Amino acid sequence: MTTRPGPMTAFELARFCYTTLMRYGRLAKLACEQHQVTPALEHVIEANTLLSGLGFESGGLAAAHAIHNGLTVLPATHKYWHGEKVAFGTLAMLMLTDRAPELIEEVYQFCEDIGLPTTLADIGLAGVSDDELLAVARASCQTGETMHNEPFTITPEAVQAALRAADAVGQARKKIDLAG
């Protein structure tokens, strides 16, 4: 057995799920809002249920879901959906794992287009303290947490910095949107 974090199939399923969401997600949201079943909606449902389930069983979860779990230590986040917290966790994960600016731009734009959170305020954490955010980060990095599925060691301090960075980008984008 190698030390690779997951099988090739899991990575390909994750890629296909991402591609499907980027391609059909906006149209699927519109269809859902109109209570219409369209091919785009069916594609996203397939990606959300079948592909994500197969990917989870094959490779597990990682930073975005660990961050969701960490966010639950703050009661202010409890009224937000799992997917909303995972969406913000995904933005923080992109910062944490040093992804390409083009990918970060694409994911922020997608979240904005379909109304997913892009700032800490969007998940009830306007004015969150550094101590509170460090508590989130520590919970995200607990033993047994999915943060440890990332291919390198991640510290609570790095998670805290990634959460702040993701929030800063989201806030800057909102200011640009309001000005433009």
C-alpha cells in the first residue's frame, strides 16, 4: 500500500463532481427556484448524491468538511445549513492549500452567483474574535478529524489564517461589487 491519500477513482469522481457543479450549478439553481426539473438540475442532483457519495466512500472528506465541523463550536453558525458552512470551508481550504488564483476566482464567482456564503458574516460570524476563530481552527484539527486527510500537516494557526484570508477576499469582492 502506498501513502497516497486516496485511490485514483476518488480523485476523478471529485473532479467530475466539481466540473458538473461548475457547468450546471447556476442553471440547476434557477430550475430549482422555479420548481422545474431540468437536465441541469438532474446533473447536479447526480453529482450531489451519487458522485459525492462514491467519492466519500473512496477517498473521504478533507479540510472543507473539517472546517464545517469546527464552525459548529460557535452557536451563531447553527442556523446555517451544512452546505453553507462547507461552502465557506471550501473557500478557506483553497487558501489553506495554496490553490491557483484562477481556481480561487472561479469558486468565489460560483458561490456569489448561486448565493453561497463568501464571508464569515454570511455565516453569522461578523466581528468574530481571533480567540473564537482559533477555537474553530482547533476543533477542525482535532485527532480523527477529516483535516488529517490533507496530504500535509495542517496546524490550527494555519486554519485560522485561512479563514481570515477567505473572509478578506470575500469582503473585498463584495466591496468591488457594491462599487461597480
